[in-house]
Amino acid sequence: MMARDTTTAVLLLSCQDQKGLVAATSDFIYRNNGNIVHADQHVDAEAGLFLQRIEWELADFHIRRAELADAFRPIAEKFGMQWGLHFTDYVPRIAIFVSKLEHCLSDLLLRQRMGEIAAEVPVVISNHPDLQQLVETFGPRYHFYPITKETKAAQEKKQIEFLEEQRIDLVVLARYMQILGGEFVRRFRNRIINIHHSFLPAFPGGRPYYQAYERGVKIIGATSHYATEELDQGPIIEQDVVRVSHRDSVEDLIRKGKDLERVVLARAVSLHLAHRILVYGNKTVVFD
């Protein structure tokens, strides 16, 4: 007896809010013998925008996968939708970018090995050679691109070409201490996830935890977002905070901050891989 196909299709869409949207998508699935396993929508009343995520089983569905997009297109055109169709048996390919700090990198590699991150990580790219041994212990290939002000544009061009050769679906900046150029960001629009502390813009620069300590902050946090041409201003995916007190040293703040960065980045990557994020303007809807 053959095992039942557990693959599901995920449809993400957005358009101007209007009557009949929920009925149109659900009726399309129903008429073709699909079983909906997840459906969620949101209306941004201020923007007049409707956003939806709907997921259904492909077992017994009457439309073949290769024909599904063409079958749905007339509905999308009728309502003026921006939309994307995904299948859960596809295994995406991630490239992790890192400099010298290893905490986010190690966490992602371990989660991937344990099956918590449903993706391949074939390569890690760095502007320093320091973490090669660590990375190769986990299995990915380590690619070192030394970058100076004079070589930055040429090296990023090589990186873009390499990522496209490797069929990379998602770039994760795991504390990569370089500002990506505009061409890089445009090539991977909404496919570059970054992590940083949440002190910005109050405590910019390379020593935010020391500045926070001197100001006696009571909470610290981390933010993960999609990278855009404007530094650290992209659509936010995930955030979290932890309380601190006068008893905490600078080292305590750094340790707690790293812990948050690990968790927040992993959550953001998992949400992206599960197709639970819709970007509109400089905001996101993150579906449960």
C-alpha cells in the first residue's frame, strides 16, 4: 500500500480589499477536491489591502501541480492579486553569511542538523577565515571573500554569481559585519534576512551594549528583518526582549543579547521557510 502524499500547497496573496476574495480562493480549492489545512487573512484598513495565506493538501487534488499556477491565474487577474504559490516538499537552499561572531552561525547549523530548519545549507560565506574549521565540522563548504573598500564591489559581484550558480533561495546574515550593496539586495529582494540588537538608533555603532550599560537600560532586545538598501530599516519579521537590571554587568548584557539574537534569527528563518510572511511596503504580515 502506497503512503499517502502529505505535500501541501501554500498560496500567499495580496490585493485591494474587495468582496468575494475569501470565497474565490476557498471555492477554487473546494471545486478541485482540495482539503484546506490552514487559512488566515488580514485586512489593513488604512491601506485598503487584503492579505491571505491559504494551505491545502495535494493528495486527491484534481489539478496537477505543474498546471496549478495556470489554473489559478484567471482568479488572480480578476481581483488584481499579487501572489505566489509554494509546495512544502521543496527543500530550499540557504547560504549563511558570517564575519567573526559565531553564536548565530553555530545555532543555525545545529538546528539544521537536528531538523528544526527544513532546508539545505550547502555553503557559508565570510569576509574572514576564522570560522572555517567550525563550519566544515558541520558539513557546508566555507568560502572566504576578503573585502576591502577597494574590492567590495568586485567581491560582491563574485558572491552574487556564486549564489546564483548554487541555486540559493535564501541568504541569512548571521552577524555579517558588512553592508551589502544595492545590486546585491535587489537581486535577492525579500530573500535576505538580517539580525541585530534592538538598541538602534539610540545606541548605534560597534559598542551598543557598553552604551546601554552606561545608560542603565532595563530591557534589551533583538530584531530580525529583511535587508533593504537602507541599513537596518527593512521589513521586520521577528523581535523579542529580555529584562536586565542594575545587577547585570556588560558581559551579562552581551550574553543575554547573543541568546536573543540566536532565537530571534532562527524564528525568522523558520517563518520564511514556512511561507508565513507577506511583505507589503516596509511592513510584514506574519501569519500564525
